[in-house]
Amino acid sequence: MNTLVQKIHLAPEQRSLLLRVIVLLLIGAGLALVSSAFLGANNLLNLLRQASLVFLLASGLTLVILCGGLDLSIGANVALSACLAATVMKATGSPLAGCAVGLASGLLVGAVNGLLVTRVRVPPFIATYGTLWILHGLTYWFMAGDTIHGFPPAFRFLGSGYWLGVPVPVFLMFGVLALGTLFLQYTTMGQEIYATGSNTEAAALSGVPVLNRRLLVYMLSGGMAGLASLVFLARLNSAEGDMGEALTLQAVGAVLIGGTSLFGGTGTLAGTLVGALVLTVVLNGMNLLAISANWQPLITGVIVIVSVAADALSRRRSGD
């Protein structure tokens, strides 16, 4: 299959994306053969709703990795932002105030991460791993074991509502995909992000404000975590301290399965979307086939490793 795709006259990233789409379709076809429920309208819409949350979080992470960084704090950022938004919403009765606080919290965390990496010069892994634990601690302290639930229908619509028969988060997913792709592909800042991730020294010598671009992508990642927290909160209709813990690994998996290189400079948001769909389809299929949830992390890890290894081999052959 890889050889066939390589024969098609496309750019390397386009070939990589096409290969992943084919894999996604094959997985879907296989699940449709073994489970009649897979192609059911309710299941497909639920699948898209789940993938949309992963993509919203992974889209910001994609920008960070494209720029040569890493953000391990996104799941913890979701938890803190959601809990703060829920508290403000309950105290004021205003969904707009809650949403504003959730987004502001996400952006603030992203800015702190960016400043730690660009100004204090802490390595991205250490900076965001430390932030992850700090955010967890703050969230658990703030919530003190409590759960906040029961939000206005207008807010619930963001995560569990439908428009034209399609879940609202799916529209958000494609909106972010469109805007993010335009930003990366057709703006100077987007091209500078790619350049910074590809070769930092060359980008700096060419006049690219490397530190500012890295600060920007961390803030965007934090902002997307804030948006994802609102969607997640509206979907669950409750907030508690441990929400969002599993989302970090899912987002990282979506980015890597989607073909974004951990070394920076290579990848697309469209690839991340396909990665989120692949991950979600596989987990959905395991649920439909009544496979124990204990196997899901193992399968996810195998998919990530195989995907990254296959992509690395393909790029090596293309280079040869």
C-alpha cells in the first residue's frame, strides 16, 4: 500500500496524509464487517463527537510540536479550566462568564508554559511536565473532593447539543481545522512556525522571531485546552478534580498517528484530525466488540508506535 501511495505524484506530507486516510477507511471497513452497529447513525455521530474533543486538544499540541516543543500539561489544563469555569458559572449563573474564565485560564497556563520555555529556558518536557503536576495539585486543592454539576441548557448545547442533526462539537472541530490550516499554510506566522521547528538556528538567522513564535504556540495550545475544557464540561454536565487526566495521552497519540514529527517542522492539522479519527474508531470498535477496557491503553500504544515507525521508514526511503 505504501509503495502504491508513493507512486502517486504528491508532496511527501500529502502522501503521508493519503496513506493515513486509507488506513482509517480500511479499519472502518473491517469494523463494519464484524459489527453491524458500527455504521449506525447514532454510533457514527457519537464517534465524531468523541473525536472532536480529542482533535480540539490535539490541534494546539500540533502547533507546539511543529515549532519544536512539547506540551504535556494540556490534560491538567483542561481539568483546572473546566473546574474554574464551572465554579464561576454556578456562582454567577452566567454561561458567558464561565466560558470567559475557562478560556482565560487555558491561555494563562499556555503563557506560563511559553515563558518557562522561551525566557527561563527550561526544556519543554521538564517545563510542561512540572506544570502538569502543579495544575493537578491546584485543581485537587481547589475542588477539595467536591463535584459541581447541573449547568444551564444554553451552555450544555456546546458539548451535547445538535445543529442540523450533527453534534455541535463536530462543527467546532471542522471550524478549528479550517482556521488552523489557513493560519499555518497561508500566513507568515504559520510559515515561521514550520521554519522554527525545522531548523531553529537557520530560522533565527533569517529573521524569524523564534522565541515569540514559541510563546505564541504555547498560548494557542493553552487556549485550545481552555476551549476543549468547555466542550468537555458541557458534555459531562459535571466538573471534578480528576477530569481530563486521560486526554493528554489521547491528544499526543492523535498528533503522532497523524504524522506530525516530534522533531518539529513536519505535520498538518488535517493529519492530526485523521489521527484523532483513527484512535477514536479503534477504541469505538473495541467497545462495540466488548473487548475489555484494560486492553485499550495497550492497543493505543501499539498503534502509536507502529504509526510513527512506519512513517519514519517511509520518510527514510523517500530521502534515499
